[in-house]
Amino acid sequence: MTTVRITRNALTRSTLAALSGLLAGFASLAVAELVSAAVRPEASPVTAVGGAAIDRTPAGVKDWAIRNFGEDDKLVLQLGILVTLALFALAVGLLALRYRRAGSAAVLVFGVVGTSAAVSRPDSTGLVDGLPSLLGSVVGAVLLYVLIGRLTGPHRDTGGEPDGERADEPEHEAGWDRRGFVIAATAAAAASTAAGAVGRALNSRSSQNAVASREAVTVPKPASPARPITAGAQLRVRGISPFTTPNDSFYRVDTALVVPKVDANSWRLRVHGKGVRRDLEFTYQDLLQRPLIEREITLCCVSNEVGGPYIGHARWIGVRLADLLKEAGVKPPSRGGEADQIIARSVDGMTLGTPVEDVMDGRDAMLAVGMNGEPLPFVNGFPVRMLVPGLYGYVSACKWIEDIELTTFDDYDAYWVKRKWARKAPIKTQSRIDTPKPFGRPEAGTVMVAGVAWAQHRGIEKVEIRVDDGPWRPAQLAEQGTVDTWRQWSYPWKATPGGHTLTVRATDRTGELQTEKRTKTVPDGASGWHSVVVTVD
């Protein structure tokens, strides 16, 4: 009976030691959250470590995550970080039961990792960003030391040597401070919960000014409005993507673990660099007071697989980017300009590299302030984002932009180029079948096959459909909004029972036929024909 009681007590102590590790980890994160409110929300450990993990993830892995988790990729990463921290905390708690000082000191690993991640981020403000992780880990180490002391007794702390208790001495259980452990653990849990709640509330309050600044914005009427969307641009086919993508449905692909919320009142944009005769700085109000243009532009992410969802269309309002560059004295390379690359920097440290020539060749490149009749949503880049028709987003569509530097491709590689993506990335001619869906089961008879095709800044001339290995048939085209918008198409298919493969291809207005060759998204966008397999009942 004595042996059974000792084994049971040993198991109980091990469980409580693991729980102590979890409490220490929880306290570390809670205190760090509280301290980050005094530093900046982006310095909190989970955000900093998550951002650093994104930065160091190979392009192929990023692409896999986007392909498999879509816009939930960041949530999956955050959950992965928390699970990893929890497992580490459990192990540290068990270690501390035998090596109290060493186990407690191991909690400081939280601080080392978090601090290193915070100060190495592109948007880091310096060593102060490491304070939340550092102070949080110190509190966690002290708490674990105290809690383990309640389980082992203060006289049994042997530092780096194993706990000196003997399993065959039942009297050692008298050294247990069960009541003290429960009180200390309960108090720690309550205090950590309160600290975390206060930290989250304070961090949330810091974004309230940004929310208020957006709510106060009324986007002025554009000096150059977009042409009305003709009724013929939107086909009345069930299952086809709407011509205009609602703001809350617009795709999101970026590296920001937490969506930046920038106060428009304090936002500034700087224009500087090679070939700039005089540096310029603009406030948000400065941009709103300039002549604005309104344009229909379709955006596409380079991570969009053949037939993928990372494309959307909106009506954008903004300032011509070429006008700002001309005011700064910038000339394109074709006119003797020194710079051939624009480096756009976001408030979160992201850098995108855009060819100067493309921005200044007459296309509607802009710094957008409005989207579909309202100020930019935060997730889409409020207060200001950049976009350049005809280029994939990773080289043109900088969200939360705050800095424009003129440089050369030889002198600087932007974020994605450093990760083996192409320096220049014009959007490829592509098409997609929206309906019927893959593995759908339409009924025999006339089935409307429909979808979208795009070749931004070139426009779509023709779309063709093939059923199985049959001949290519021309699809009916909706009206083309502009060369910068996608184009809807449809084809009435006389469906016969059985399994069938439907394939689509497009031709742009330069006469280029969409290539059949399948390529991955890396390094400059996917290519190939989109097909769906259906079974006709």
C-alpha cells in the first residue's frame, strides 16, 4: 500500500509540475502582452515570433500554406506557435521538478526567442521591442521557481543536481505544501489572466484612434471618374463570380500576422532616393486634396494557382503615382532617369519592388485611398495602398504604404525577390471555370459553363472551351470593362450523360494564346489551362 501511495503521489507531483510549467508560460505571455501595450502591439511575443517565422519560411512552404489553408494560414501559424509553447512549458515544468533552478532558468528561453524575433523584424524600432518578451520570461521563471518550491520544499533545491528525495521514504511527502501550491497557482492564474486582459484592452485601445480616423473619412469625388460599368459586363449566370468583388470578400494574401491599424491623422508618406531632385512628404489629407482618379482594376496574387481564388475586382480611387514621382523630379529610365525600381515600404516592414517604367508609362498606377465607394478597409491597406495594373501584387500592390524609395534593381532586392521570386512579374493571360464546380453533377441537357478570364493591361480578346478531347469552341464574351479588368464568359454546353472534362483557354488582345504548359506559382506566377471534371446525370 505504501508503494502504491508513493507512486500515486509521484504522479500527482509530476502532473502539478507540468501544470506549473503551463502557468509559467501563460504568465510569460500575459506579462509580455501587458508590456507590449507600453511598447507597441507588434512587439508581443506571438506576433513577433510569428512574423519572424513567416520571414524565414521558404517560398515553397509559404505557397503550400496559402494553397492549403488560404486566408487562415496565419491563424494556423498562431495556433502552431501556441501549441509549441505549451509543449515546451510542460517539458520545462517536469524538468524543474528534478532541477529546480535549471528548469526555471529554461523559461528564459521564451525571452531569448521572443526578443530575438522582435528586434530582427523589418519594422523593429530597436532593442525596446525585446522588452515584452524579456520581462515576460523573467516573471515566468520566477513563478515556476516558486511553484516548484511548493512541490519539493525549499530544503530540497539542489540547483543543477536531481531532487534528493528518495522514492522509498514516504515521510518526504510531509514536505509537500499542497495548500501553498494551490494558493500560489490560483493567484498566478488570476493575475496572469488579469494582466493579459489589461494588455489586450490597452493594445485594442491603441487601434481605436485608427478606427476613428477611418470612420471620419469621406472620400472626395474623383476629378477623373471611372466610366459606369455597363450592364453587359455582368452575365446573368448562376455560379459565376460577380464582376465587382465586395470588399468583405476580396482576397487577402500578405505576411502581416496582425492586420496593421494605422491612424490616418498621423500617417505620413515619404518619397526619396536616386534621381529624386527633392524629397517629398505627404499627409493623408494632402492626398485627399489632390485631384483623384477612379478606375476599375482587377488585382491578382502571384500565389494564385491555375483556377485559384486569389483574384478580385474593385473600383479604386486614388492619386496618380506618376504625378507624385514627377513632382519629385523622377524620370523613367527610357527618358534618362537614374532609378529603374521603386521600393515601396509598408508600416509592417514589407518591401515591394516595382519597375519605374511601368508606373510612368501612362497606365493608371495609383496610391489608392478608396475601394468600391468607401475608404480602404484596414485589411486592404487603409489608409493608403499602392497598385499598378498589369503586375502581380507582390511587385506592385503595397498595402499600408509609408515610404517610396527610388533605386535600381542592381542595388536592392525586395522582400520576395530575396526569397527567389522574380524581380519583374507581369500578369499572365489566364482563365477560370466558375461553374459547374469540380466534381459537380449537372443534369443532361443544356448546361451553362461560365467563368472569368484576365490579362490585365492587355485585355481579353477570345475565350474557348473544350469538352473532353473535342474541338475548341468559342465562348460568348461579356463586355470588356477596360483592359485592366477581368472579363466574364459563358458557353451553353449540350451535356450528355457520363463523365466529362471541361477545359478553358483565353487569348489576350495582343494575340497571345494562354499557354497550356503547367508551371507552379514560383517564381513569377502559375500558368496552364484550367479544367474541371464533372459527371452528367
